[in-house]
Amino acid sequence: MPHEIRAVFDEDTVTVYQAYSPAIALPAIAAQRFVPPFKRDRMTWVKPSFLWMMHRSGWATKEGQEHVLAVRLRRDGFDAAVAGACLSHYVPGVHASREAWARQLRTSPVRVQWDPERSLQLQPLEHRSLQLGLSGEAVHRYVDEWTAGITDVTELAHTVHDLVRAGRLDEARALLPAEAPYQPAG
């Protein structure tokens, strides 16, 4: 399966998605950055794919994932995270050895995981979509430096889901964020 970063982006930012409970999402929206009760000491996963986030959050209906946030990240921050990331699992041929991968995994605050992209019906597609897991220093930089804005896209998720359930796929597709292939700098 080919790997491809697809995202909404402009000259300055890349949009990623996360889903949270109202207790975390609503203060983040108000502050335009993540504030308590968001926990900086936990790994946080960001996804540039709206439909993958819909798969993960059950269209913003799973417990603890009732609000989907579109987080605009500074491109230099997103690109630095990708450049410094370690694959979340060992891959022969990519890593010199299992031990070398384990050393990199212990020292890198960013994990990369590639999961099948999703269709409007949330079925797996033939290409893989990026997820970035941020921990340690990367979470602090995400919160304090990289986040340029946060928008609640929960209503969009619900509207698209309603259209999909009604079989109105063209209308649903027309509402999706305009993701395009993204190539990080560096």
C-alpha cells in the first residue's frame, strides 16, 4: 500500500484532527490552544486525514471523542515533527536492526504510524494515511509553539455522517475538507 500525507494546508499551516471529550475540547477552543485538563504527559495522536478521524471517533460519537477539532499547525512545526519521527513498529530494511529501531523509539518524542485511509463509508482504501504520536518535548512544542488555531468541526462531522447514512454521497463528498498531497520540507 502506498504511503501518502494528505492534508488541508496553506503557505503557513497544516491542519490535523483530534477528537476529545467536551471537558478538553471546549477549553481548548476557547483558549485557541490546549489547556488543562489536557495532559501534556500523555502521548497525543494527530491525524491530517478528516475521514481517518471520522473512523477513529465514530463520526464524533464515541465516548471521550464527542468533539472533533481541526488544529492548524505551523508548517515548520509539523515538518519538524515528521522529520524527527520514528516508525511505531520495526520494519526490516528500513531499520538497520531491531535494536537500532528500539534505540530510536526510546529517544524520539514523535511516532509515525501509517494506517489505511478511509472512504466516506469508512472502509479501508488502498493507500495509507499518516498518524503522528507526540510525546515529551513534542507535546510541549505542539501546545506552546506549533498550534496556530483550533476549530470545532463536530457539526461538519455530524452533517457529513447524516448525508452518508442517507446515501447522499456526492453531497457528503462536497463538504469534506479539501485535502491534497503534502510534502514536508526537508
